[in-house]
Amino acid sequence: MDSAKTNFDARCNIIEEAYEFMLAYASQGLAAEEDSGSGRQAREYLGRCDTALTGLGAFLTGLVSRFSLEPAAPYHAFIAVMDRDARDAQAAVQLVLAQTSINSQLIDNLNASIHLRALLTDLFLFDDILKANARS
């Protein structure tokens, strides 16, 4: 398997796993991060998510070039949307990480962020398109 596709899959998995962990963390109703050991885990998941979001638009643009996806214009337009959502989601993740304590309500609000949810859906769509192009 191509290393670029492997890297893409890894980024998607990290972002999705962080989102899923945050759903569980939010449901715990913790008033403060210190109320459970999962607070440390929340920071770890968010930190990995932050890293996976870094430079996502440029990375996706490189995939389009690497796999010679044509016509390129629709891919680039869609990547611009994903890049904005990735940067917006990353800003929200970094804001949460900057807090001294991460409670369940904070994570619940982060989960509700349209940027993160839209980005996940768009990444799944992009992945399906990559898979379809690989089969053809």
C-alpha cells in the first residue's frame, strides 16, 4: 500500500478516535479533569488530533497530485473546504488544550463543533473517492 495513503488513513483514524473518545468523556459528566484518569487521556487524544490536523490541506493536495486525480479542480475546491474546517477544528482543539482543566461539558461543546463533525464526514467522503479511484 502507498505510504501516502497509509499516512492519510492514520490521520483519519486519529481524528476519528479522538472524536469517539470525546463522546465517551463527555458522557461521564466530569466537573473537572482531575475527577478521573481519563482527563490525562483526553489531553493525549486531543494532542494527537491536533497533530493530525496540522497541514491537512497541503497533505491532501499532495495526495491529489501523487495519485494523478483528474480533473484536479474539483478536488482542490473540496480540499479548500476541508482545510478551512481542519484549521477551525484545530483552533478549537488547541483552545481546549490550553485550559487548566478539561471537564465533560467543555468536551461536549467541542464535539458539537460543526467544524470537527463536518471534517470527519468530508474525510470519509474523500477516503471513499480515493478507494474508488484505486479500484479503477
